[in-house]
Amino acid sequence: MSRYEPAVIEAKWQKAWDAAQIFAAWHDPLRPKYYVLEMFPYPSGRIHMGHVRNYTMGDVVARYKAAQGFSVLHPMGWDAFGMPAENAAMERGGHPRDWTYGNIADMRAQMKPLGLSIDWSREFATCDPEYYGQQQSMFIDMMASGLVYRKAAVVNWDPVDMTVLANEQVIDGKGWRSNATVERRELTQWFFKISDYSAELLSALDGLKDWPEKVRLMQANWIGQSRGLQFAFATVGAPAGFDTLEVYTTRPDTLLGASFAAISPDHPLAKALEAEDPAIAAFVAECRKGGTSAEALETAEKLGMDTGVRVRHPMDPEWEMPVYIANFILMDYGTGAIFGCPAHDTRDHEFASKYGLGIKPVFIPESQDFATELMDLPWIPYKTESVRYILGFAGEAVQTGEEAVAAAIAFCEAKGIGRGVTNYRLRDWGISRQRYWGCPIPVVHCEACGVVPEKKENLPIELPYDVTFDIPGNPLDRHPTWRHTTCPNCNAPARRETDTMDTFMDSSWYFARFTAPHAKTPTDAAEVDYWMNVDQYIGGIEHAILHLLYSRFFARAMHATGHLPAKAIEPFNALFTQGMVTHEIYLTRDANGRPIYHLPEDVRKVPIDGNLVPVLKSRLADINLDPDATEIPDDALQAISLLADMQVEVIPSAKMSKSKKNVVDPVNIIAAFGADTARWFVMSDSPPERDVEWTASGAEATHKHLARVWTLCARIGDMPGDHKGEGDDVLIRATARAIHEVTEAIEGFAFNKAIAKLYEFTNTLSKANASTGAMKAAIRTLAQLMQPMTPHIAESIWSVQGGNGLCALAPWPKADPALLVEDTVTLPIQINGKRRAEINVPAQMSPTEVEKIALANEDVQKFLAGATIKKLIVVPGRIVNVVV
RNA sequence: GCGGACGUGGCGAAAUCGGUAGACGCUGGGGUCUUAAACACCCUUUCCUAUGGAGUACGGGUUCAAGUCCCGUCGUCCGCACCA
């Protein structure tokens, strides 16, 4: 065995794995299956350290499960539609398709050297017509099942780029590219009826035991269930057809504190009034300016306008209240209309104060004197700890929170005022995008037949290649021929839908497609039945809500249309959300205090007063020092210490970003140290769910460790066959313990701990004094235990030390339980809870005997000094505590 | 504002059942080897007024025993947010 040369062995073993096709997933009815999946990447063109960490984690699981005897599916694909491709085309010319497929080729080439155990034969990109054609086919099935519909919806419209913007693309009310003020526009869009599944998507979260609690909670909050009362106000002076006004409230217990009603600018009543009254029309137009995003709404001032319409309180027809149009009321939550109770709601209070509306308390805190003049009371926020009704539905009964709401609903229902309603925040999923680089929506607009789905035999409806991006708007709209077609129904000339689907659709079923990536139908029943569900899904927390919620919904929609079995409606059995790979940022500041970022290689750390101070190399050169000299003379260090402006600020653990100049390129790391080093390091330092900080010294240390293992392997290889040692028993026990501990750590997703245990075992092994046979057996086991993390060096060791076949195919080692039990244990002895001595006793010794030995101990005697023992606790195998 | 998570050496972290706090790694310090350095190897690295004492953000509590359980305070991070 020569030097450790990762480049050589990594290429060698990757070739061997390929030749033997050991990662091809095999539908083996005789073995249990295991499907491990990492969230597939967007083909931006370069892999980054986050990818390395994500895919290594999945690979550790995949390789471990394979060694455990599972038939493993571990595929890879590309989430390939989306705006960056169009932006690249607009900015640099070229075509989104060429850009995307070029990037895929580049990224695949960067990913392959990692040695991932991926079945590349199943690879696909969502922009492959073969894939999106099947997506169109399912869309048509879902249309037929009533899961898809069209409706007019308010969207962010960029008047310059002539396109709809996602909320994330509206910055300070302006389009992110055009910088034009975004308008709220009503457009007819395609929607999925995800809200029909609100209750089900919420309740099924309870069954996802192997999902992070945090993600389940985020989804539950997003779905946003609330219980309240929906009822109608009788109106006075409203236009024809608006005799009543429906409102929804989660606080019916404050109904007697109502002092106004308010409606959304998009409410039908507002629209009716708008037609009659120019002042109202102007106000409504004002409200529609600005985006629909959370920020836009939050920063907007609360505006209202009295419509002149009045409503009667449902409990007292004599009691009339004004109806306002208010810009903060959302049309698509509840009924788009509310009643305001300024005494107990911050926002209503603010509004009522601004427009001089009454404030009428319904309850007061228990601490407050009932006799105080009610009208002088400040407003009382929701959820005041302890409240007492002063006006209420249940007489004098003191009720708060959910109880009060339930009582109020019951009271109102009994009186015939409205009914209890469960509402959800979750809105239907708008999937229309006025974009080119997405899956075309497979429908046709016919003058005679209306909206008609395309015939399945015409699928895929492929994107035309000859499009231009020189003018704003949707290239499909202005394509000379593409949109002209014939009606699938009546054959008359008709117009193709030019909206494409939200890219979240593409990622909502790719996991199912991997089970049969080339099937002529969206899924293959036998394959999907064998491989689904995904046993372990791994990805970033940033997908905790949208991607995972859409996928959960889409799996149900696929089941409803016969594309997935019932068992797959929750497609991901276990979910793991991994942390980021971070890296230090180096910066100095300009005269105005703005940061200037520096590359790590432009910074050098020099020892000043026992601390390593980072300084700019260019400034070292300025004071005539060689920035790369190994030693810097003391007098120069003194000079540096006086020049505060030479010193570089360090921000640890920052997200890698090009503009901050702290990106570490995996390609460079693999070239310098090899894939095994990159893989080991990203798994080693932090728990997988936490961020891990990339450090150059850590990477070097990892590489050195692997080289030490290599040298150790060579040394064991050189041992004479008949060498005897004293320590066989000790080594065999250490090996068993290593197997046990590493296995437990991997099972528990604690890869950092698995690696710590491997360090420990390696140290033990390199110091062991054992026979050649025992040493060889131990290092073979080490290779097997390292294999999920560092598969290439593991194969080399395995083959050198006489392992059978490929290490990747060897069954996972098992620890003999008898070897895990220690003969003797060291017990600490506490006196009054402080550790004072320790004794070595046989592990199986009875507590009474342990007691005797403990009390006989010299140190114990010294500390006891004849005091009376009040109590003596012996926890077998753990500790002895003497209380005096 | 609502909801949640977390707080342990110079740093990343262990301590999954309440039972020796700091495993393992990084950094720093010292040493062996060398003409010298690199490499490699060895020792050392929680703090202090140090044969002992203190210590897991802070203040209380439960317990023979608390990083771990309970109550309160402070801090950091994350998600959601005109949601009626």
C-alpha cells in the first residue's frame, strides 16, 4: 500500500461500483424495501456545500440500509422549471432549455465524484416532456374529478413586465425587476381545491410521528383552523340585493361590544357602492394600489370610509351601526366582512379611535372594580388572564377563551343568530403563471365549448422552442402559431391556454415518479405499491410549509384520480430537516462604515499578544512585510497591533453567499482532499439538524485523519502473519462496542456521534497490542463502519485486509451482546452528592457487597471521619451516594 | 402581537433513563525528531485566591443526587402575522 491518494482510489472504486451496477434499485419481492430521498436540486449550474451535506446524509442512510439487507431506492433528479432560466435568457441571451440542460450536465459532473450510491438510471428532469406530459395527464384527470377550477383572483401585477409576481417578488410595493409600482389586479387563474382538504391535512399531521414537531406545527399554523360564528346583519340603506351582510367572528362573546361593521374593498357590496358613488370608487381604487404581500399590507396605514349604509345589531334591532370599507379586510378570509369590537381588539380599537366610533367594553379584568365608570375603561386586549363578564350571554357566569366562544355560539344558535363555523386560513392553491419555462396547462379555450381539456393522445403539450425574451410578457402569448389549435371537442379553431403551472406542482409528485420513471402512465401500480412511501425524506427547513404541504395534498389528489394507492396519501414516512453549511465572513469597513468583504485567502492570522488576529495580506505588503512569510518578526507584530485599520472583522457561521465572498466550492475541496474528506467533514462537527461551520483547519484535520487510517491499514497489512499480542480480548471488546455505538448513532440520525465513536475506535485500534488476525478483523470492521461516510477509503481497506467482495455489499457487522457487558465497572462514590472516591468492582456484584467495599475505601473513611451515615444509595453499575 | 426552539470550555459539541459534566474534533500552549523547517508522534488546554473550591445564561424549588424535572427572569434564534 502506498500513500493515501484520494483521487486515485476514489476514481477506482466509483468505476468498480458502476461496473457492478450495485446501486441500481431492484424491485425484489423477497426483501424489505427502503426508499431514501433527498429533496432534488434546482439546476443552478454549480453544486454547493449544502448539496454535499444533504446528499451525504441521504447516502449514509442509503448505504447503511443496503448493508442491513434492504432493497434500497436512492434516486436523483432535477427540479428544472422556473424563473432563473428565463432570467438568464433575458440577461445573457440564450434559451432557458439550453441553459437548464447545460447546468444539469455540469452539476451531474460535479456530483458524481462524491461517490453517492445513487441509481442514476432513474434520473429525470421535470422539464423533460416525458415527465411534464404525465403531469398534464394527471391535471386532466384532476379537472375531471373537480379538484381543479378557474376563478378570478387578486394578484400582484407588474405593469411594466406585464406579468404576475409572487409575493416574494414584490419589494416595498415595487416589482423586483422592473421597479414599477405593483398593482393588485383581478385575473382569471387556475386553482387546486386544497382548501377542501384543510381539515384532513390538519388532522393527519398527528400521524406523522417521524416528522419534526416543528414542521408539523408550522403546517398546522399555516392551515390555521379557527372556530367562530357566522351570522347576518340586517342592513339599512344598502343597494338592492344587499339586504343582509354576512360576517364571521372568532369572538362572538364580544358581540355586545360591537360598534361598527367593515367590509373589504373587494367585497361585492363595495363593488355595488363603487358603481353609484364616485367618492367610494376613488377610495376603493386607492386601496387596490400596492401589493398583496404581508409586508405591503403591514406597512399600509389603516384606512376606512363610511359607506352610509347601516346595519342593525342582531340582538337589538334599534341598535344601528355604520358600515365602513376598510383596506385591512381580506376578501378571501371568512366572509370578507367583520364587526368591530374596539374594546377588546387592538386593531379595531385603533380603527375606532381614528374614526371616532364608540368603545364599549363587554368584560373587565377581575382585578378591576365593577363600579368604575365603564366608558373610561381602556381597551382590554384579547386573552386577558382573568376576566369577568359584565354583559354576556351566560348571565353572571365567568367564562374565558374557548369556553366563552363555545358558549356564545351555542347562545346565538339557540336564538337563531347565525351558526358555528370552522374556518381555515389555508387558501386554494393558485397555480397559473404567466411564464414560459413551466409545464403548459393542457386546456383549450373554444368559443363554442368553453374551456376544454386537451385529449390525452395529444400529450405532451410541448413548449415551443422558438421563443424570444426581448420584450416583457409571456412569450407563449405572442408566439405566432403555438396558441392556435383546434378544439378537442368540436374541432373548430380554438386558443391554447398560455398559462404554465407553478413549479411547486413539478415537485409535488416527483418522488412517486422515481418508482417508475419511464412508465407510459404517471405511475406504475406495481412499482408504486412496492416502493412507496418514501421511508426517509431529507431536505432543508425552508420547505417545511409549501413544498411539503403541496405534496401531501397532491398525493391525496393522485389517490383520488387513481394514481397512488391509499397507503401513499402521506408520502413521506419520516422527514429530516438538515442545517446549513456556514462559513466565516471577513470584512473591513469603508469611511462610511459600509462593509467590504474579503476572500479567506486574502486574510492571514498573525499572533499578537497570544491572540490570532486576522489581517489583510495586502496591508501586510503595504508595510513591507511578505504576507506569506512563515514568521513575522516581533517588532512588525508590534506595528501591526497599533494599526487597528489593518485588522479584519470576522463574522462566524454565516450563510455562504457570493456577495459575502465566503463560498467554499465543493469541487475545489474534492480536488484538494478528496470526496471522502468532504463527506466526513460535513457530517462530523455538528448534529445534522444544526448548522455546521466549514473550517479550512477542520477539513485538513479530516484529511489527516483519513491518511492516518490509511497508514494504520498499511502497518497492519505489513504485520507478520504469526504475530501474537496480549490485547486480543480488549480489542475484540472494543470492536463490539464500536459496532454497537456507531449503529445506534446512525439509527438515531446522530452522524456526528457516529464519527466521534469512529475516532475513538481508530485511536484504540492504532494503540492496540493484538495478534495479526485480531488487528485485521478489527480494521475490516472499521472499514465497514466507515463505509456509509467514507465509502472509497473503506473499499480500499476492505480489499487490502482480505474482505470478501465489495465493502458496500458486505452485510452490516453485528455486535455479540455478551461482549458489550463489562466484567468490572468503576463506580464513583459520592458523599453528600460530591464525588470523593471511586472503586473498581465486578459488574454483577450485589448492592450490599458494593456498600461494604465502598465504606471500607480509604478516601471514603477519610471524608466520613466517623460521622453517622443517614442513608446510603447504591445504583448498580452507576454510582454510590453516602448521605451523612 | 401569536406560536415554537434553544442557552454547556477559546470554538463545534457529548452526556437520549435524573447518577463521574466537558466524550470526540478544532484552535492555542509545550515537547520529541530535524542543521532548520514541514511531516509525524507525545503531553497539555473549564475557571479560581488551588493538597482545595467553584462551575452547564440568571434566581428559586423538588431530590440522596439536577445540564437533564418544576416555577420565575434575561437573552438568542426560527416560523406566522391587518386572519376578523
